[in-house]
Amino acid sequence: MHIRSGTKDDAEHIAELHTRSWLTAYAGIMPASYLKGPLLDERKAMWSTRLATVASEPDHTRCLLVAADGNALLGFAYLAVGTDGRILLDNLHVQPERKQSGIGSQLMYHVFGWASEQHPGKTVHLEVLRDNAAAITFYRRLGGHPTKEFMERFPAGFELPVVEYTWGPDVVRILADNRSTADRLVS
Ligand SMILES: CC(C)(COP(=O)(O)OP(=O)(O)OC[C@H]1O[C@@H](n2cnc3c(N)ncnc32)[C@H](O)[C@@H]1OP(=O)(O)O)[C@@H](O)C(=O)NCCC(=O)NCCS
């Protein structure tokens, strides 16, 4: 397994993984009627738009990281610098059948690596559904701190409680150092 930068050629596989991950992780959290909808088509459109220009020009404001084993996509993380200067980890997903084998941790170490190299001194934050207990356990184990809780209104019309987790610049730098050993932990 290795971590590499994603390109527009990854868009279709990322959309599929993203959809499968939502259907698995958010069953019982998001309305079933919504999860039965056109999630895959929406994500295909979203990722083809998002990745149309990624890697075709130097861009220090956003980053797609892909965990791969040969041609197989095992997971991905997408992050971007917000208007407030903080770094938002917008998406993090691992193939459902490969969860809890260290892939998510490795992606996070590379997220922290990109943040500390491209934007030293900045915090990293994300928003997670309050009922996504597995992800919250994962983020807390990685040293994330809850910094805000609020109701988020989704474009489909429903609302769910969301928690913001944050990593300060010192922690970001320390966790980035786990990258080199992390890649050797999972085969
Ligand atoms: C959350 C997610 C990215 C974590 O990735 P992962 O590869 O499964 O996590 P790791 O194997 O690196 O786990 C590291 C640690 O996190 C904790 N953890 C991870 N998944 C857990 C779970 N389901 N239950 C409890 N603890 C969990 C464990 O402490 C684990 O350490 P251990 O294996 O030594 O016990 C992944 O499970 C996922 O894709 N979930 C569905 C999508 C999602 O919720 N994404 C986040 C949206 S905000």
C-alpha cells in the first residue's frame, strides 16, 4: 500500500468509494430515503468537477491523497484551505471492507504532512456527524479535540448534529512525522 497524490483519472473510483462508504457508514444516521437516491451520480458529477484541474497546475490550496494498492483504491482524503486560513479536511473514506487496518491513520498522517509543509502554523479541522461514533473514536485517538457542535442542514433538506474536531499546529507537525513509518505498517 502507498499514498500518492490523486488526479482526475481517479474521479470515477473515488466517486464509487465515496458512495459505498456513505451507504455503509451513514445507514441508520441519514434518512434511508436519501441514501436510496442518486448518490453515485451526484458524486460522479462532484468529483469530475473537483478533479478536472487538480494536478494539472500547482495548487497549494487543496490536496487529494489516495491510498492505493496497485490499481486498487483503498481510501482517499481531500482537504482545502478555507477562507479563514484554516485547513478543512473535507472528505476521508476507506473501503468499507478494509476499515480498521491502519489505512485511515496513514491518510491522516499524510494530511498533517501536507498541512505542515504547505501551510505551517495553521490548524486542521473537520466536521463529523455526531452519531458517527466510529469516526469520532478514530479522530479522538489521533488527538483531535471537539471545538464546536451545531446542526447542519443538508442540501436534501434534512438536518443532523455535527461536531467540529480540530488539531492545532504543534500536533499537526508532530503527527506528520508518523508518515514514513506509517507506510510500512500496512501491506
Ligand atoms: C473513519 C475511517 C476513515 C477510519 O479509517 P480506518 O482505516 O478504519 O482507521 P484505522 O484502522 O487507521 O484506525 C485507527 C484507530 O481508530 C480507532 N477506530 C477506527 N475505526 C473504529 C471503529 N469502527 N470503532 C472503534 N474504533 C475505531 C481504533 O482505535 C483504531 O486503532 P486500533 O486499530 O489500534 O484499534 C474509516 O473507518 C471510514 O472510512 N469510515 C467511514 C467513512 C467515515 O465515517 N469517514 C469520516 C467522515 S467525517
